[in-house]
Amino acid sequence: MAPLTLGALPVVGVLLIFVMSVGINEVKGAEDLTYESNQFSFDLYQALKEPFENLIVSPISADIVIALAYIGAGGNTQTEIAKALHLPDDLEYVRKEYKALLDYLRGPGLYLVTKMFIEQTLFVNPEFQKNVSIYFLSEAGPVSFVAHPERATQEINQWVEQQTVNKIKDLLAKDVRVDSSTRMMLTNAGYFNAKWSSPFDHSRTKDDDFYFDPNHTVTVKMMFQNNRFQFKYDPDLKAKILALPFENKVFNMIVFLPDNITELPGLESRLSRSNFPGILQSLIYTDLIVGLPKFTMNKTTMKLTETLKQLGIKDLFNQTAANLTGIAENLYATAVCQKAFIEVSEEGTVVPFGVAEEVFSKFANSEFTLLY
């Protein structure tokens, strides 16, 4: 058996990607959206990554909350969102594709739920509420942002915490502004919890060195197993690629191991939405000795707003230019934030996540001020 140990890869730079192990055409009714979502995922990842820095992000969750705004948007606001998410110019088709994808994602191991928290005095377009309920499987809940913004914040944080089995706490952190100007919070929470198809043996787990940058190591628990996995060496990426399947046979964890620690930034830049599907299809079953670090990583709430602007979604966050009239009059978004957690152990992997998109009134308290 060929040994494959991830001890030469920095814990701050482990490149782990979770993918559906099915082909695009198997997601009935969402073939195009699956491809489009993958494109957005890579765009978001490339915009967020920093050399030798931890990054935990759930692109599909961000995709969903932005798409909620998309179906209530108009004019250039809708055009910008569609371009960033790589969506076709057909609203009804897009809605049906999201429903098909969300229906499919409600499979073993993955729990995904969406909820709109709406200011109880705000008149929301009934057609918008109906569409998000039908196509995004979302529920709506009234809260009092105007009279009790702190209580509303607490309600939203508690809901996210409950949906993620107490793993994601305080999604709306103190630096996420929620006040009497807030009118709506589009929220998505999820929880991926799956066991390995072939669990690691606890008795083989041992301390080992793990590089967290080219010059420093940290001692971690390293898990080992001998088995037959899908694997290849890619000379173009200058990396080994390993697929670790989960018990449900729907998801894989894809691990990329660069030739040396300094090659990680280059690997990230060479990996793209165009070559990724071919890489997965080219993996072949190989007898391996696999060493994988056992770790837990919990990130603070990450604001995606500026990154989304870089990807072309600008009017949505512009107080004067935003067009969300399909939701309600005089609204614009102020922030999109996400918080995620990952735990990798001998048994499997746990990845809870929460995303919130905050929508403000343009004319709160009869003043025309820029809120951010």
C-alpha cells in the first residue's frame, strides 16, 4: 500500500472540500443550478482565501439567502445577483431549480432550513412570501425589530443555535448591527453530520507533528487507516487528491495535499470550477495508508458583504440603488454574515453552519442615512 499522510500539510491550510458524489444529471430538475452553484462556490472561495489562513465557508448557504433576495429583486439589483450566482434570465425556471435542489439536499446526513424573520409592522408582498415558502421551503416568523431589536436578535440567535444542535452560537454578533431600522432577516441554518464509510480505528490514533506554516509545527492527534480509496496525483496541480466517502454514499470529503507546504497558495489558485469536475472523475481506487488529522475548528461570524460586492452584487447593499420592491417598498440589504464549525474525528465529520442576510428600511425614522 502507498502511504498518504497529511502531516506535511499545515493545519491552517488544509484544503477540504465537501461534494455531492452524484453526477449533476442525477439531481432531477436542478441540473443547471447544480452547475451554477458550483461556479459561485469557486468564485466565493477564490475571493475569500488567504495564504495559510483558516477558512470555513458554506457557499450553498450563502447562495440560498442571496437567492431569496433575488426572487424579490428587480431591475439592476436582480441582474447583478443573477450574474454573480450564474443564474439564467428566467425567474420561474430558477425558482423551480432551487426547489428541486433543496428537495434533494434534504437527504441523509444533511439538514438545511431557511426562515425569514420579518418586522411585525412591515407589509411584505404576499406573492414573495408564497414563493419562498413553495420554492425555498422557508417559513416566516414575525419579530419586533422596531420596538425590541435586542429581543429580536436573541430570538434569531436562539433559532440558529437550535437548528445547528447548539453548535452555532451568536450568529448575529455584536458587530452585526440590528436596530429599529432593521426590517427583515433572511436566515439559513444547516447541519451536516455523517459517519465515514470506513471509520478510522481509535487505537491507531497517535500524536504527530503538523505544520501550521512553513516554519512551525504543532502536535495533533493523527488518525490512520489502511483501505482502498479513490485517489490520484495531479502533476498540473502539483498535489495528491483523495476522496473520503461518507456512509450515506451521497457526500465525499475531498482532500488536496500539495507537494510541499509552500505550494498550497499555488494549488488554491490552480484549482478552478472548470477543472474540478474532471479531477473528481479521474480519481481511481488505490490501496492506501491514510493519515488524517483529528481536529475541531470554530470560526467567528464572517461578514461576506464586501466579498459579494467584489463579485458584482453592489446595488443590493446600496441604500439609493437597491430594488427589492418584490419584497416590500424601500428596502436594501446591509450585511450577509456566516458562521461555521467543523469537527473531524475517527467516526466522521460534523459541519454546522448559519447564514443571515439583513434587510433595512431606506427611510428609518424619517431620516435618509446610510446604515452599515
